[in-house]
Amino acid sequence: MSVSAKPDILTLIGMAATVFIFTTLMHEGAGHGGACLAVGARPVEWGAYYFDCDTHAGPPWKWQAVAAAGSTVNLILCLLSYLGLKTALARGARGLSALLLWLLFALNGFTWAGYFLFSGVGGIGDWGTGSQAVLGGMDNVMALRIAMVAFGAIAYFGLGMTAGRLLGEITGGDRAAGGRISTTFYLTGGTVS
């Protein structure tokens, strides 16, 4: 099945909602939650977009590991999805399974790279300078924040170019189908969030 023809909008919405929820669950639960347990700390609270781990009294490496683990899971999912998609495309798959792998690749990749931009610019978030963040408690972090912004921008741009090329392969170069797919995924993700 090719998705170069007009894709079914309800299928795209369902795929996008599921992948956005799954990605957030993996980031918070498997990433932050798994790291919390791995460092011997106690989970305190888990919300849709946060995970609180009782590392407040522990050494800084514990909270830094927990903070870094969410986006690390996004990177792992991005790489696994990319490998799966490249394998599927090499075998001629151009249907919904390829599209699902593409969305997992793009969403997890953009989330991972976006954290460096977001935290680098604002000093907030998992990689920010807050008391439970990766850079929390460090001195003279401005150079690290600048490096994070540069790295994040380059990674985000590279992921965007790669995602666009891969979506073109899936749709057989049908730019209209690619536009409908990416717009539907983007709007659904924003709504689900």
C-alpha cells in the first residue's frame, strides 16, 4: 500500500495521537522513571509532561542522570525508528507501517534535538540550569548553553532535512500528500499535547 494517494485523515489522526502519547510516555516513564529507579531513588509524582523523582537530597549526578534520561530515550527511539524505516524502505514498504516509523523517527528526533535548543536558550527544562536539571548546580554554564543551542540547531536542521527526504520516499515524491500528512500530524500532536 502506498501513501502517495490521498491518505485517510482519520487514520493519520489516530496514528499521530497514538505516537505522540507513546513518545511522551516513553520520555517520562521509561526515561525519567527508569533512571529514577536505576539510581536507587523513589518516584514521587508522574504527570503528563513531568516526572518527579526524590533525588533532591542525593548527589548531583543522580538528578542529572534522571534529567538526561528522558531525551536519551527519545534519541534511542529516533535511531531505532530510523533503522527500521531504512530497512522497510529498502524492502519496498511505502505504506502505513513506513509512515508510522517515519513519525516515530521525526517526533523523537525533534524532541531530542529540541531539548538542547529549548534548554540552551531558556535555561529551563531537563537540560536547563534548574535545581533538578542536567546543568543544575554547575558554575559558569553560559558556554555550555551556547554550545547546546548550536548543537541543537544543527541537529534539528539535519533531522528536518532527513525527515523531509524520507517522507518524500514514502509518498513517492507527492508533495501534496506529504503536506497533508505532516500538517495532520503536526495539528494532531498539538491538540493531543
